[in-house]
Amino acid sequence: MSPDEILALPSMPPGNPSYPMGPYRFVGREYMIIIYETDSDAIRRLVPEPLQPDGSNQVYYEWINMPDSSGFGSYVESGVVIPCVYEGEPVNYTAMMFLNAEPPITAGREIWGFPKRWGQPRLKVSSDTLTGTLEYAGERVALGTMRYKHENELENDPAKRGQHLKKTQVNLKLLPCVSGEPRIAELVAYNLTDINMQFHYSGAARLELVPHVNAPVADLPVRRVVEGRHFKADLTLPYGRVIHDYLESS
């Protein structure tokens, strides 16, 4: 391979890249997000400076079905998102993610710094209940339930369609050099685009988190569930931008 051919590759391995060039389009991406209150000290332990918790003591625990994802295929994701503030702007910080497919794990970590690890999340409708589960190493670590399609927010206020998906998302991207020293240590931001909201429901929900050393979602204990959200959208995940470089500022 020539240097030009090498630099034109979308990803590793060279002979069978894990993912193609972006941006990446998602069709019929279905979410269940359970918003709950937790301990402020627990939040602060997970939020990297210069991000600051937004003071609400809220956490978003989410499950996402992604049946049609360009370059990544079909998979399910589950994880923890913390509302924060960066230089006065409200943002969402992704603290943990677990999913069941290699291409989006690899691309997520290498491009945007998503904190992705292998797990077994599921999101399904069981009778009249939207149900999300997460298993790690054969053990259940999360169970979320929500009443199925009880309150349709889009009918009440169509202007809200997709607004929460437009919020800036932030990840902590860490990649070592072959020497073992840090090569990349950044806060990375991105904004979803081309959002088409299909439906959006909210209502009563419950969440149970089980302590696990390799899937420590319970480190943010549930003190009070605020509400559940169930929605489906088509959207595009573009490339992002660096908003803070820890190596330059050290």
C-alpha cells in the first residue's frame, strides 16, 4: 500500500475496516430514557473538569434500539448520560455505554471518544410495558420499565420535536500512544443533525440498578425517578470537534 492509500483508509484493519467514512445515518432509532435524581457527590466523581454538573442532580439512563445504522448495522445500546454545563452552555456528558456490536464500539471510541464497552442491552415491548435490560458477563445490572405510549408530547406541543436531541453532547476521549504515554486526552463535542422525530411519549417509569465492578451504573444510585421518555427518530451523527485539550493545558 502506498502512503496515499493508507491515509485514505476509513479505519483499521486495513484489509477489512471496522467501519466506513462518516457521517452516519440512523433510521428508526428508538429511545427509552429514564430521568432520575441521584447524589451530587456521585455525579461530581464522574464528571471531568472543566465540565460542571448542572446542579439538578439528575441522570439520564437510556436504552436505544438502532435497527438501521449506516456502516454499523443493527444493534442496541444502553448507558448513562449526565446533564452538565460547559462555558455557560448546557450540554450532556456521556459517562458509560454498553452495546452488542463491534463496529459501533470501535468507531465510537476511536472517533468521538464514546465510553463504549461490550454488554447485552435489550429494549422491547412486553405486553403493555416498554422494558429495557442490561446484562454484563451474564448478570443483569439494569432494569427499566415504562408505561407504553401513554402521553404523546408531540400532540401537545409540536414545536418541541427533536429539541432535546439537538443539545450539544460531550465525551471524554482518551487514547494512549504506543509508548504508553497519553496521545489524546480531549473533551469532544458533537451535535446530531437532520433530525426527524416520529413520535415522543412521556410518563411513569421505574429503574433498578445493580452494583457490578465492570458495569458500575449503580455508582449513580436511584434516589427518585422523575419520568420516562419513549421516542423514535431518524437522525445523522456527524463528525465532532475538540473543545478542550488536556495535553495542551497541562
